[in-house]
Amino acid sequence: MTQFDKTKFSYHGGYLMYNGTYEGQPTYEEVYGKDKIHPSRIGMPVELFIARFKYVFFQGAFKNFLVKNFTVEEFAEGYKAGKSPLGMLEEKGFMTPQAKKLCKQNGMKPTQENYKICIHALAEARMAA
């Protein structure tokens, strides 16, 4: 199993990609077909899509949690299985900085369950107003 290397991440146009190699990494011809790629791409591994960030608010926290709690193969397999990047991290306990802040503002320990309680309470308060 391959650990993530922080130096091999790239971020461009809202997309966080991983450029390191890992076991089972597909090549361009496996993904797109040999006749549909430039000859210089033959045999090159395809970079791994990690996540898309509309805003870069929690990219750093996301990347740090990913590096500490996942192997590259584990993340790639989950993504191939149709799981969302944020969903995979949340299954292992990740919380966005905004979610943690909301829990703390309401005097609660930052957990996914407490975050849901806070959101539900906010929605009820707005509906009542």
C-alpha cells in the first residue's frame, strides 16, 4: 500500500489531483484507448482525481486528513466504487473547519452527529422566524 506524498498533489482550476504512482494505477491507453491519445501519453500513468473545490476554504484540512488516514489505493478503490471524496473522509471522522466551528459555537464537541443537530436547530430557528 502506498502512502500519499504531499509533494505530489497538484491544484489547478478547482481540481485537486494526485500525480504519484501507486499499485493498480491505470495508464492513458487503458482509460482512453490507444487510438484516442497522443503517442507521447502511451504508457504514462493517469493522475488520480482527489476532489473538486469550488472554494478553497478547507482544501488544506482535507488534504492533511487524507494523507494521515488513507493510502492511495484505498482512496482510489473507494472512488472507483462510486463514493464521493468528502463522503469517504467523513466516514473516517473528517469534519470541515466550518462544521467544527459551528459545533463549538453551540457548546458541543465537534462530531458529525453534533453537527447534524446544530444544522437541524438552525433550520428550525429560521423556519420559526
